[in-house]
Amino acid sequence: MSNNAMRAFQKLRAGEQTHSIVAAFLAGIYLAVIRRFNLAIYVLCSVLVPLASAPHVLLANARYVLVIVPMYPAIANWLDLRPRVWLKGATAFSAGLLGMLTLLVALGSNATAV
């Protein structure tokens, strides 16, 4: 693979990894809109400090975003305002997978060997 192709692939990978940073940033903005300024400052600083520290942070940003605790209630609050048409389908799918995996464990099947 040539250097140009390798650089393009790395830029593509960096672009794929930015969704968690964007979600955290939007959660911080949402917290500011609903006037939870202390949590908004915490979330935005938690996002901006790693981004400002090094250009290669976008390749491993999940480790920074996972510890931003106020982001999760903000996302849950935002999702609670939206219609939940997907909830029944997601619950049924999750229950089906749980049942299938429970059956595999009960039968003694090693599902990780596949």
C-alpha cells in the first residue's frame, strides 16, 4: 500500500472514531441549554482538553468519552423527549438474543469457539 493510500486510510479511521466525541460535545451543549451549567462545563472541558492536547487523540477517544458521567443522563433526558417507537423492537430483539444465548449455555455449547 502506498503512503498516500495509508494516510487516506488513517484519516478515514480517524473520521469513524469521532462520533463519540461529537455525541459528548452535543450532550454538553444540551446541558447548557437546559441550564445545567456546572455539568455542561464539566462535559465540554472533558471533551476539549483531550482534543487540544494532541492531534492523534481522535484514534483513541473512547477512553476519554466513557468517563464523562454527566453525558449519560443528558442523552437519556434528550431521548426521553422523543417518541419511543424503537423501544419495543429493541426490547424484543434483546430478549430473543438473551434467550438464545441462555439456551446455548444450558446445552453446553461453546459459542466463543465459532
